[in-house]
Amino acid sequence: MSDPRDRISLLGVRARGAHGVLAQEKRDGQDFVVDVVVHLDLAPAGTTDDLALTINYAEVGADVVARIEGPSLDLIESLAEQIAGDVLARAGVHTVEVTVHKPAAPVGVPFGDVAVTITRRRVVPVVIALGANLGEAAARLDAAVDDLAGDLEGVRRAPFVTTDPVGGPDQPRYTNSVLLATTALSPQALLARLHAVEARHGRVREVRWGARTLDLDLIQYGDPATGSDVTSEDPQLLLPHPRAHERGFVLAPWSRVDPDALLRVDGAVLPVADLLARVGTGDIEDTEAGPC
């Protein structure tokens, strides 16, 4: 999991703009100074030396200058919001702190500085599949949900179902569910967190498709309805999950908790309900009534 203290600081970006309520501010303009502190997972870039896995702070600085020099705003609060929005639109950024300084503000008394500071977080919708078929499976899935509470917000858990195992050796039926939530973690950090929770509950990866104490799969990161879902062919981070559209034990509980759910399959965005109709539900048994 990434260190929450990871950050990139770009301080003292200066440009001239015409922001302010007074007519002379809009006419004559003045200097503005902006500090941007970006929080993101720096481990992937640090271990690979790959610029694509971090943010280009030269580009961030250029965006800040463009906002300062752009259309006049009455409030530096509005300027700070625009800058924060630009930064949060960059891949991997989960939190940004923006301070806009207005050192020549017409305050009317001696002063050193006037500044507005805002902190904004990006929360992304995610879909996580849960499964277990060893020990007290339902209790373990509930415990895993509790373990993730600090990383997820607005959690909705689908009702538990039981299903036949897919592939692998002879083993007990699975208890499955699906979580819908939002997170500020990057896809890589969230996947690492899922693996850590699995390990905490005794998950081992010795037999492909073998019995397991806990299985947590990241199915989808982002919203395909808006095109904001992340797609990745990295073997360490396949998104969306390449087999989710074939798995009734994912689709059935998912459609119960979100009847309008969508999933990207080979580039096309398809209703989960339609995908479920294709794979069938003959082996799926409900063990709970209604969404949780």
C-alpha cells in the first residue's frame, strides 16, 4: 500500500491575473502566487523511473499559469477550485491542496499576505468481488468488508449467494458477494490493499482456482457510463477484470445491488443484467434477501 505521506509540492508559481471584485483589479490586474501539493502513490514511479507513472509538474505549473492568466474571476476561492479540478483530473492523483496568495490585495490595512487554501479529494467508484469457500465463509467476507472500511466510502454490499466452484480441484461451494463503493486510492494502491486483506485472512496462492479462505478481486475502477473507467492490460493490474463478464457469481450479486450496472467488455459498455442473462444462474443460490 502506498504511503499516505507521498506528495509532490510545486510552490510559488507566479503569474499576473485580473481576479477580484473591484473594477481596478479587473482593469489593472495584479500578481498571484499559487502553491500546489499533490498527493499520489509515488512507489510505481520510484521503483521504475517511469515518468508516465507520476505527474509532470511542469505541466501542472503551466496549467496553474493558464488559470491565473485566464478569464477574470471575482474570488480567489474560485481560482483555487479551478486549479484543484485540473490537478484531480490527472491520473493517479487522490488529493490536492491548493493555496492561492494575493499579496497585493486591496485590504486597506498593512498586511503581509492574503491566501486561500483548499483541500480536495477525488473519490472514484469501484466494484470489488468477494468470495470464500473455507471455514466460516460468510463471516470472513463480512470481516473483510470491515477491514476495508478505512479505504472505502459509501459501501453497498450485495446479498450473499453460493455458487459452484469454477475449475480447479474438488472443493466446497463458494459464498460470494460484490461491493460497490468509492475510494481515494489509486488502482494500484487499492489492489495492494485487497491483497493485504487476503493475506491477513490466510489466503495463499498455491493451487490455481483452488479452495481459498478469501478472494478479493478488483472488477472495475471508475464509471464506464462516463468513460472514466480505467482500462489496463498490465499483468499486475488487469482492468476491468478480464473474466468478470463470464462469471455469474459476480454478475448476479452485482445486479442485485445495482440493477443498472454497466461493465466494459472488449471496449463495449454493456449492461450487467444482459451479461448475466447470457451466462445463466442455474448454480446460484441466494442466502440473503435484498441488498445490504
